Amino acid sequence: MAGGNAVILKPSQHTPLAAELLVDLLREAGLPEQVVTVIHGGPEVTQVLVQAREVRMVSFTGGFATARAIAATAGIKRLAMELGGNAPVIVFPDADLELAVRACASGAFWAAGQNCIGAQRLLVHRDVAKDFTDQLVAATAALVVGDPRQEATDVGPMISADAASAAAAVIQEAVSGGARLLTGGGRRGSQLTPAVLSEVPRSCGLWQQEVFAPVVVIETFEQEQEAVAAANDCEYALQAGVFTRDLTTALRVAEAVEAGGVMINDSSDFRLDAMPFGGSKYGSMGRESVRFAFEEMTQPKVVAIAL
């Protein structure tokens, strides 16, 4: 809208009220009614909207399968897509473990893990793996799961019972394949107890796919190259984290890791609106943030004057 566009907002069917409240606030602030419109519906509504000639650009946040369908349907028009992540965090032996544990627990379990840049795969040097794991398991087990309206609650419910059930199934697949469930993983309705697993086979969905749930995997490494290869062993490359006191190591690894953003001595889920936000592989198409979104959603024009 700041770039001069009219906007059609089609929210998820799971979260319709947030979009309505946002538009109410915009209109209350004086935005003309025709500048932004909310339309609700399922895939059939999406198809009509993205095919419309009047729609010059489609900005989508969601899963890869839906994104592929949109891209196939939209035709020749601009697309901006934020599709998800499976963020790795690398913890070197010289890292501040207390900081790393605190940041990884927050990065993995904030918003019940429903965070596209949330930490999902923790790659920890073998020399500190036991200490790190013990601390993370203790911190995870201490989290209070419950009603997010209660001040004591640390982790609220997932978006739906189906989402929690799907996440529990991914955990069970990993355990059946030989993974160790160190804590959590219990489900009641839409609530999933934050889970920590180790020894997860790389063929499992828990390693390869975005789980979008309060679930985190720990894997050990000995050499830097191992950690980088493990971090890159995924089809999503949105953001990553690196914990080390050695800036040279941090910058070298940041260059080698396939990600749109690498957070040094913080979890993968650190983000400021001023940062160019996006990734590679199946993680995203284009970049978000104030400046970059403005560039994505406007059309440059050259005017030359002969004097």
C-alpha cells in the first residue's frame, strides 16, 4: 500500500480474524476502504485471485506444495514467496553454552514451534554435546504448556489438533527409525509437549522437512566441514545460527552455510524488519522487509528529458 498498490488479503482459513482486525485498524486510521479488501475461502478462491489479470503480483506465505500450484496457475506476473525453513544451528566447542541453550530453546519452542525460521536441527560439537544436551533437555522439560492467556504459560497450543497430530506422527516416524526421544512429544488435542530427539536418521521427515512444531533434533559433529554439510543437507535454506567465540570461524561458516541469513551467537529465529528476509532452495522466492518488499512491489520507471 505504501508503494501505491491496492491489496487483496486472503488469510488462512485457520486464522481469519487476525486479518479482519488488521484491516479494521487500517480503516480506522483513515485508509480508504477500496485500498484493501479481505476475501475468505479455500483453494478455489485462491485460484480465481491468482489467475485474475488485474492482480499484478502475488505474495504468498505457506507451504511448498501450495506455492508450486500458485506458480503454475498465476501465469506471467510477479511472485514473492516465503515457504518455510528447517533451520540448522551449529554449536562449536568454544561457544557460550548457557547462551546457546537459552537461545536454541527459545528459537525452537517460541509460538509452539510454528515459526518458519525456528531452530529445528541443532548440530553440536562432540566435545560439548553431552553438556549441551543435558542443559537443553532440562530447559525443555521445565517449559509450561498450557493456555497462552495465562502468564505462567511458556508454550501454547498449535494451530489445530490436526497439526499437532501430524507433528506427533513425524516424531513417531523418527523414533521407529531409531531416533531417541529425550523429552516431550506427548499430545493432547492441539497441544504438543516440546520434544528433543537425538540420533535421528537423515532420511526421516524430522530431518528433511519443516515440522512447524515444538520439536528439535540434536546431532553431533567433530569437524567443521561435517557441520556445514549437515546444515546444508536439506531442501530449505531460510536462516541458520552459529555459536562460537571465534569470529573468523563464524564468518567462514556463515559463508559456507546455504541460507538467506546466518545469525552469529543467536538462534536462527532472530529477525529485524530492516533485514532482507528470504532464502534459497525451497525456502523462499524474493526478499521481504521494508526496503526489499517495497522494491518487489513497485515498478521502476525511467524518464529521460532532452534539454
